[in-house]
Amino acid sequence: MKMLCMEQEASAQEEFLYCCGAATQLLKFGSLDCWPKSRSSNSSKVLFLIIPGNPGIVCYYKPFMQILYKILNQRYPIWAVSHAGHCVPPEDMEMMEDIELEDVFGLNGQIEHKLTFLRKNVPKDIKLVLIGHSIGCHMILEMMKREPKLQVLKAVLLFPTIERMAESPQGKLMTPVLCKLRFLMYVPIYFLSFLPESVKASLVRWALQGRQSLDEATVSATLNLFNVDCAANAMYMGSQEMMQVMQRDDSTIRRCLDKVKIDFLTHHSDDMKGFCTWTAVVLTGLEFPSHVHSYTHRARF
């Protein structure tokens, strides 16, 4: 495993490492040795780990992590691990080393990628608060299903896409694009990759100008998608999401019900605009009423 510390700004640290043979970015607020020595009980050792949506670029979550780290009085480390191959590695690091997992860039491979990351980088005595966003919520449920001995205190599922993604408003639009036409996108992305970074940043600001809040962390994170490999890996994973995320995993949710909290984000319009349907919100709320919360807001995570 190769690890490269990229930068340390305030209390944030960015690292690149190989996990399952694929380049992986790790964003950290706090380290695993940050607990005071007076805390002799393992119950005090808790890591908050964010599993991102798609694209799985950790710097999108930097403002959120910073706020959470401050709210917790910097008592617990807050980490986010990228999806394999979704972030541009440093110049002296390739996108792939010796691939250790078949189809690591696919949905199943990304789930195994997260479990491997935990096995190799987080001691078993550390308890976990897993925070998933979008498809990251599906990954967390699968992780808890495949590794029932994971030391999970809580699993917070933010705006989850855990069922019938292809039937959602965005799913109906994106399924044919991701499954049949994504290869056509590689050529324009390739040519755009030669643009100066300042021009790319301007294009991102123009494309995202409708957002209520657009910070530099979002702009910087989006620049990763001008890399053909990163964009291709994200679209490939997205194509598998449309085909594989069908039925909600009620058995895992029920087994871990004391640990799971589900938060949906709905919209003011008559139909939800993302990769989730009103049917999913209503049925999930009826099935798990005390563990599902719904918020109405126009802003995205």
C-alpha cells in the first residue's frame, strides 16, 4: 500500500493510498490517536466515516465534515473515503497498481473496497458511526450485511438511494445514458481535460451557478471529473447502480434497526427530482416509522 500525504489545511488532511490496487483518496479531520490518554475504555474510541455518493469525491464533503468536527468539539475523528478511481491521484501515482479485486470500479467492487479499507486502516476495537450519502447508503447496508461483526454504533443514511433507482425521475433519464451512451461522453471529456485549470474552474462555476451555495471545495472537487478515468469510473459505477439497486434490503434494516437512521430530502415540487421516488419515501416511512425522517428543502447535500 502506498500512501502520500497531500496537504494539511487547518485540521484537514488529504491522503492518497492504494486500496484493492486502486487509487483512493482519504480526507481526515482528526486522527485515530486523537483520544486523550485518560480514555482507557474502548467505548470512547469512535470514528465517524463518510461513504460518499456518486461521484465518490471526498472533497465535496469537506464543509460538512468541518462543521461536524466542530460540533463534536474535535473529540472524534471524521473521515471520508473516496470510491476507487473517482479522484485524480498525484502525478507520481498511477490510477491502478496491482489490482487485488475483480471489477473494483463496479458497485460490488466498491463495497468490498470499503470493507478492505476498514480492515487495513481501522483497528477492530474502534467503533464506527457510518454516514452514507445517496448510493453510499446502499453500500453501508451491504457492508453491515456482509460483515455483521462490524463495530457499528450508528448508520446514518442521508438522502438514500436504496431501491428502484432506475424508476426514479433522474433514473429514467440517466439509465439509457449511463448504460448505453456513456462511451460517447469520453471524447468531449478527453478534450476538455487539456483546458487550463482556471478555465475548467470557470466552467464548473457556470454549470453550477443555480446552486444556492457554491463553495471552492465543490469547485475543486468537480475538477476531478475532467479526468477521463475518473469520469469513466463514476459513470460505469452509475450504470450498475441503475441495474442492481432494485429492492430495499428490509432484512438488513430490521436486523440493524437500533443502529439505522434514515433521512430523506424531498422537494417542494410535485415529484422528487433525484434518484429517489415519493413511493420509496412513503413506503420506507410506513415500514420503519420511528427510524425515517423527511425534510423539505431545495438545497442539495
